[in-house]
Amino acid sequence: MLKFFRHIRRNLMETGKTSKYLKYAIGEIILVVIGILIALQINNWNEGRKRIEKEQQALIEIVSDLDAVIFRLEEMKFSAKSNITNNIKSIHILSNHLKLKKPYHDSLKVHFVNCFTYPNPLFKISGYETLSSMGMDIILDTKLRSEIGLFFTKSKASVDGQYREVRDDFYNYMLDYMRKEFIYNDDNNLLPKDYLTLQNNGEFLQSLMIFGKVYDSYENATSSTLNEAYELKKLINEYIKNRN
């Protein structure tokens, strides 16, 4: 093609057709500019497509994180075994039982086990960490980008913070009572060594009630974050659907 254009220019110059040569030269320049613009447009389109593909993959990984978070938080709240809901219920039952000086009965042993246990949130955040390393601005929608950042920083921090409060209260106060005042039987139930002594231990009752309050805050943070995880997942899925 270039050889063809050079041949035309040479003929025009040799025949002295200067005006036609100038017109031809301008036309050639226009063609070159158009070619450059087309090439730039194709390059921009390719780059945009690659960015959208990266964005989609990043969002899919975030949804995977959210699925794991939802599964874990629901497990913490509703699992058949020891869970936040049952543990708080057991703490309140025992606090009330001890406060009213009610006699011991075998149904209390499961509540004693529950009041000394607490679940760990163990969030999956590998997708968010990957996104952070790539740069959050890969998510083109600023509102969605902000929502993702808030969830994996503020919401996660809320649950983690309340978990640490429960854990610290357990290790600083409740564990000592567990070691001194209780034994495990053959069925792995926790039984008080001397129920009457425990019933008259005002310090234990006070610690148990405070532990219940801390646990309530943990449950509230867990419920709030679970709802936020559902909402963020819905928002991301709608965004992905609209981008396709």
C-alpha cells in the first residue's frame, strides 16, 4: 500500500501537477489521521473490555466472599449446635435462675455449657484483598465501590470488635469460674461442683450478667452485618447483570 502511494506521488511530481499533488498529500494526511484515530479507538475499546472483564472477575470473587460470610454468620446464629442465639438465651436463663434462688435441675447443664462458649466469625476476605491489591478503582461504579469498602472495613470491624469483647471477657473473667466452679461429666456436660455455693456467689452472677450484655452486642453486630452482606450481594449481582 505504501509503495502504491509513493508511486502516485512520484507521477504527480514528475508531471508537474503541483496543485493535484498538494490535494493528494492533504488527502493522504487525512487518511493517516483517520487510520490513527481508528487504531486508537480499537485500542481504547480493547482496554475498556479488559477492564470490564477484570471488574467482573473481581466482583465475582467479592460475591464468593459474601457467600462465605453469610454462611458463617447464619451458622453462628442458627446452627443446631451451640450458637449465639442459644448462648444468649442460656445466659439469661441461668442469670434469672440464680438471681431467684431456684433449685438446681438437670436441664441447667446444657445452659452452663452454652454460657461458656462463643463462635468465631472467621470472615473470608480473599476476594476483597485481591481487589485491594489491584486497586479499588477497578470498580467503575463509585457507589458500589464505596459500599464494598464500607462492608469489608466498617461492618467486618464491627463484628470482629464485638467478638474480641466476648473473647476477652471470657478469658479475663468467665474462664476462671469455669476452672474453679465446674466439672465436665462423662457426657461432656458442664456441671457446678457445688450449686448452692455458686448460687450465693454474687460476683459470678454479676460477671455472668455482664457477659450476657457483651454477648447481646455481639449478636446485634452479627445480625446487622448479615443483613448488610445480603444487601451488598444483591447490589453486586444486579450491577453484574446490568453490565452484561
